[in-house]
Amino acid sequence: MQLLKTLLVWGLSVSGVFAQLPQPSSGSLQRFENFASQYVAPRHIDVWLPTNYTPNKKYAVLYMHDGQMLYDSATTWNKQEWGVDEALTQLSQNQKIKDCIVVGVWNGGKLRHSEYFPQKPFESLPASVQDSLLALNRNANQALFGAKVQSDQYLKFLVKELKPFIDKKFSTFPDAAHTFVAGSSMGGLISMYAICEYPKIFGGAACLSTHWTGVFRAENNPIPQAFMDYMQKKLPNPRRHKIYFDYGTATLDALYKPFQVKVDAIMQNKGYNAQNWLTREFVGEDHSENAWRKRLAIPLEFLLQ
């Protein structure tokens, strides 16, 4: 029961709104407040630039979900952060990755679950199952889904509005070979969905602690199979794409291994190998920014090398 309470608090609180500008330990940050969209509600966009950023050369772009949790633990609800700036700076100094900027996209608050839940797999479920999922509560005061599933709209926002803005505002390589997407938990799911729906836009995806269950239980749950059926049909060409998965073994991550094993079999069946796909297990690690921070350099180097 205590574990469930902890997980529910995590899911609720990560969507909180914090207006304070993060202070990265290296590089610089530019915020675009309440970035407007015809597809989703406005949200902050926090763009990290490396210390040596110059318009005289081009940069790869990494789009990251839950953007308020990436750079500065002083501004996050749980006083944890991904440490994106530190990880990229260290990898760059060691000449292990190509030059890169990060676009931190804030989540939609109470709409986070609705925006990050892959829509086509959801809509493949029987209508009665969809209705039962939409009726679930995160806690006594909040629904799990803040609205109907709208991840297709969220991806349109990323691809049709945000990416053109970023490519115009900053000195970037706009092609898929230099455009990546990453996130954890529900952010891992939407990263998988993004590269499958827009393989000509995203050349790589990092999916940390991917929330294969979609909800907070594994038993009698049709959701993971819906994701797998979708991936069997929609995974992009392995010759031009890279995909990273991982999971821990504690707290919510303890649910994921059986499903990740099945996903790995699909990856192999679709022609992915060690050059374009990596799945890692982290024994003892839990479902938190502190855990993702410890291993973030692995997917960053895998995608950006």
C-alpha cells in the first residue's frame, strides 16, 4: 500500500507547474513561456544550449518530455533532476557524442497521461475497455486521464509547430539522422510512439523505464499487448533508426521486465540488432529522476555517437 501511495504521488506531482527558471550547471537555458499551439494547451519550452554553442555550426536536437524535470533539482517538485546538462557536457568533453541541444517540453499537467498514452494502441482496445480506463482515478481527487487520449495531437504539436520553430530559431540539423526524442515512464511510451508515427522526423528514441502497463497494475491488463501489436506493425526501419529501452527492478519499474522481454523479441523479429537497439536492466534501481540520472549517459551516447 505504501508503494502504491508513493507511485500515485509521483504521478500526480510530476505534473505540477513551476515557473522558476532552472539554472543548469553548465551551458545556458532559454525559456519560451506558454508556447502556443493549435493542438495542445500552451506550455513552457526550456531549451538547453551547450557552453560552446555558436550559430556558425549545426547541432543535433534532442526533444525530451517532462521538461520541467531535466536541469535543476531546485525547481522540481521532488528535488530530483535528470542532470541532462551535466551528462551531455561530460560526454561532449570526452568527444563521445555529436554536438547537441536539448528541447525540454513541459508536460500538460493533469493532461500528462492523456497526452503521453499512445493513441492508436489505446483506440485498438474494445470500447468497454477504453471507457473503463478513462474512468480510473489516480487518487481520490484526480482522474488518471485528465481527458480523452490525445497523444496524436501532442505529436502534431511537436512535429508541426515546435520542431519548425526550433529549427528556425537555432542552428540545427533538421533531418531525422540528427533529431531524437526521449523520456521516462509515460514519457518512454510517447517516445516509442513518436518514432513509430514519425519515422521521417525522429531518427532515434530513448525510452527509460517505459510504462508498458499504462496503468498501475500488470494483472489482467490488455494494454501491454496493444502496445506490442502496434509495434509489430509500426516499428521503423532499423537501418535508419535507433531505439533504446531500459528498466529498473524496484518500485514501479518492478512491473516492467516481463513486458520488456516480449518487446525485445519483437525488436529482434523486426531486424534490430546491437548497432541500432539497446535494452538494459538496472537491478535495484527504482522509478525516479535520481535513477534515470545515474544511467542517462548510456542512452545519450548510444543515440548521439
